[in-house]
Amino acid sequence: MPPRRRRNRPAAHRQLNEAARLSDQLQTAGYTKRDIARIIDRDPSLVSQFYTQNKGAAFVPALRQVLDAVHTGGITDLPELTALASRHITRRTTASGTRARVRTKALLITPTGTGTGRVAAQAIASGSARLRPLIAEAARRGLRLAFTVRLAKTGYLHPSGSRTDSPGIRRDVIQRADHTEERSYGSSATGGHDAADFARRVDTAGGDVTAAVHQWLVETGRIRPDAHIIHLEMRTWQPR
């Protein structure tokens, strides 16, 4: 009996689409797929789909402009490249010719000021961009905020349950089986943090919410500089 043919066998010499070719050139220039995802303000998984699922046609004009800016303009700063790319990204159209909707996780702040947003490892790797609108709206409305981070136990500078590290948390430190811990910073009982201050921090970090939170934790002596946040939650409320 002849051997059965395997389905979905990858082509030996599969031709890359334009988005993948431009991404390859950016990687040759020193940028990672994660950097490219940040530049086009999308999840890193989409950049991988340029290669595996022939996606990315809508981002070709933006990638060309970015590549030209890197090679001829000498621009290397990610926030500058992101701003440049945003002017050349248009939302795709449906078969009927209307603009396609982008599926995003809703971030809702109620009329009383209560709001919550959570991101995990994949979104954190690209800067937790989905939390930025929550922080910006909280800042606009003069709200307070608190956040919970999860990272390896060894990343914290204070022992578990230390009141110096996170005073006034509603629950004790949550310890996980994978040797990580969740700790909360700020609460309604202690007044929390000024959302406007964190919005400025995020802007200074080029829109990277993860980097802004990480910098605050390092500056206040709570985590080691090389610690990596793997879960982040933001909560807002109206000050009394």
C-alpha cells in the first residue's frame, strides 16, 4: 500500500508576501517581530501570520514608510516609527465595501467611575496597549486607580505579605503553584494612585503601559529591575 499523503504539508520554497518581506528587512535592520507589532500597534501573533497565513496586506504601506524612515531618514525610535506607521494604516473593508470592525476587549468605566481592565502575557509583551484607553479616560475624569501585578517571587524585593511593599491591600498576597505571586498596589481605603499621574507616565514610556508600571515598581523599591510582569490588572474609582 502506498504511503498516505500528508495534508497541509508546508511548501519547500513558499514565497513570502509583501508584508513578510518588509518585516524580514526590518528584522535585518535589527528589529524583532515584537518591535514590528508595536510599530503597527497590533499583537505580535499577527506579524507571525504574515508568514504562516499570508496576512498583512493592509500594513504594507505603513511598513514601507517605516523601512524608508529607518534606511534613509535614520529614525530608529519605536514611538516615532509607530506614529509614522499610524498615518498609513487603514482598516480593511468587508465584501460589501464597509469598514471592518476591529475586535477588541471592551474597557468600561461606569458613570460612578468604576472600571477594570486585565491583560496577560501576550498583551503585556506588546505593551498592554488595551489598558491605555482605560488609564486615559480615568485621567480625563479625575479618577483614582490601583493595579495588581503578577511576577516571579524572586522578582520582589520585599517578603510576601510585607506591609511596606503594599499597605492596605484588601486580600493577602496570592501565591501561585508556578512560583509567582500577585500583589496589589493602591486601594480605595488608602486613596490609590492619581490616574493623571499614571497617564503621564504611560505617555513618557511611549504608550507602553507595562513599562510605565514596571518603572514605578522599580523606582519605589518594590521589584528588581530585571523582573518581568506576566499579569497586570487596572481598577479605577471615583475619589470621595
